[in-house]
Amino acid sequence: MRKYITFLTVILSLTYLNADLIWTRESGWQPTPDIASKFHKEPSEALQLMNDAREFQEDGHISIALTGYKNVCKKFPNTIFAPEAYHQIGKIKMSKKQFNDAFKAFTIITKKYPEYPHFNDVLHEKFEIARLLKSGERPKYFGLIPGFKDYQSSINFYKKIIADAPFSEIAPLALIHIGNFAISKDHPLDAIAAFEQLIDEFPYSEYTPEAYLKLADIYAKMTKSPFYDQGATKLAINYYEDFLTLYPNHEDAARARATYDLMKTRLAESKLFIGDFYFNAKNNGKAAIIMYNKMIHFLPDSEIAHSARKKIEYIRAGNLPKATPIDFLFGKCQRSTDDQLANLPPKDTPENSFDFQNDLIQINTDDNFEEEVLLESVDSKIKPAESFIKIGPNKEF
């Protein structure tokens, strides 16, 4: 609800875009015609404090200027001078690299004075603070003592910008910066959260294609050899397919297609490995054939599929798995009966998880196995791109 209130106040502030205070050394702070009548009703003491503070500021007496602006904010918070005073405080603090103080001053404007005519400028100045910290700029305590580089403060500032102006053009840009910065600092979970939020809340942003591709790349880097769980591989496939479906003419489409094909090959190799495991280690030709068929269905025209077909022919010819040294010592592994498989506890992993137990349960349900059957693998199902297309700018609409 708070987001929507902020949004409405920003919309209402558009009626004040022509209202402004203008400073000149000769005349001091003067109003535009839009606010002239209100200006002349404001306390004269507030105007005098503003004029004196600005003169001290331009003469280089920064401490005295800050005191004057703070007095305006404290004594006259409901006047047209207050947001301008906060803005000047923020600029001074920013010039002294007191980034936290500057950000606080700017945040007061975005929260309490949405009608301020330089509202968008304030948002960009807050963004600039986060960007400076992200680039390695060190804050200065009391404007003198150098501080340390602060990764978390930069992320927190970006998040506050998004919270203050969730429907502004700067919000998706902040999310992209969070994600890219997190990647550079090897914090993939922070990057994933930022890119997913961008896709979810800003599906039509110019930065959304980059978010899809970066998510796919992150998961692709998490993938391991076919001997490991392939959850990250499947997520990479999902995001690459969404990217290629939604943005087929994107400049990075060719690279995405190449990595997408590589991920599909890796997932197919893992299924081939599981088929080999069932046949060679578990002495279960039926299970192996089902896994090989799942792999063929997933990637039918590949060299791996050709290898799987040859393995199926080998098993159907009545051949047994080659004996291993373990077999000579303890004998061949006895194949699990259907009753044993039926008594396996329910799987407690997500539906799309890739695990041996799930495959064993699937095998047990296939009592009428036919030679030509091709099972559709749950693992190979790709979420349709349409599931990411929203009807509004926010997931709650």
C-alpha cells in the first residue's frame, strides 16, 4: 500500500513542475509566478535564513551555511523553503563525501516533499551516491577522515531508491546496478534476487532482456559435470529459452543460443549417465532403457541420442552388464522388485528436481513397458515464456 501512496504523490507532484524558487546573488531567493502568492505569505525569517545561508555557501563558509539551512528545516518545515534547504544540505554533504548524511537529507525530500519541483533531480542524486560507493569511492567521516569501501551500503542505497520511487524510470536501473555489482563481488544470490525482481515488477523495461540473460548466465556458471545434480542446468535452460522466445532479435541472441544448446547437451549427458548407472551398477535394464528414452526424447537428433539408441539395442539383445571386480567378489547386484520400489517413501524434493528416487518411482509405474515408448521427462519441461509476461507494471496488479 505504501508503494501506491508514493506513486500517487509523485503523480500529483507533476502539477507543480513549473513552481520553483530561483536564486540570484542580487535578489536572493525569488519565486516563479506559479508560487508568488504563496511565497509572499511565508515567514520573512525563513526567507532571511535561506538568503543568508546561500550567501555563506557561495562564499565558502560551508559550516555556517549548513547551520542556516538546518534552522530553516527545524523552524519552518511546512514552508516552501524546507525542501530546498534539505536539497542544499544534501548537496553540501555530498561534496564533502559524507554520503550517509547526504542520502538522509535527500530521502527526507522524497518521503515528505513529493511536490518538490526538483524531485527527479533528488532521485538521480541519490542514485549517484549509490553509484559512487559501488565504484569504490570512500566516504569521509566528518568530511575529513577517509572511511572504508562499503559494498553493503551501496546495495542498501539502491534498495532504498527503489522503495522510495518504485514506479520511476530509475528503479529498474537500480536493480540492474545491484545485480551487476553483486556479480562483480561474487554474490550470485544477491544478483539473482535483483534480476528476478526486475523481471517480475518491470517486465517491459529496457533492462528486462539483460536481466533474463544475466540470470541464465549465472545459473549456467553454477552447472557441474553430468555426475552432479542438474538443478542449475535446468534453470539456465529455462531462462535462456525465455530470453530467446521474448527477444529473438537481441544482439546477444546468438551467444545465448550457443550456451542454451550446451546446457541441453549437459542435461542430456546426465540422463545418459543415470541410464548407465541403472544398467551397470543396479543390473536394471528396464530402468536404463527408460532413462535412455527420456534422454532421446529430450535431445533426439544429438550424438548422445545416437549413443543411447545403441545402448537400448544392446540391452534388448539380452546382453548383461559387464562384470566389475565388485561383482566377482560379491556377485551381481540384485534388481529391485516392483514391490520394493512401490514402498519407497514419497519424494520430498520439488517437482522438477532431478533425483534417483523420482526416476525409480516413475519406473515402477510403467508396468506395461512397450518397445517404442518414449517417456516425456519432467526434467525437460521448460516454463513457457508467457508465464513471465505480466499485464501491469507490478505483480500485485
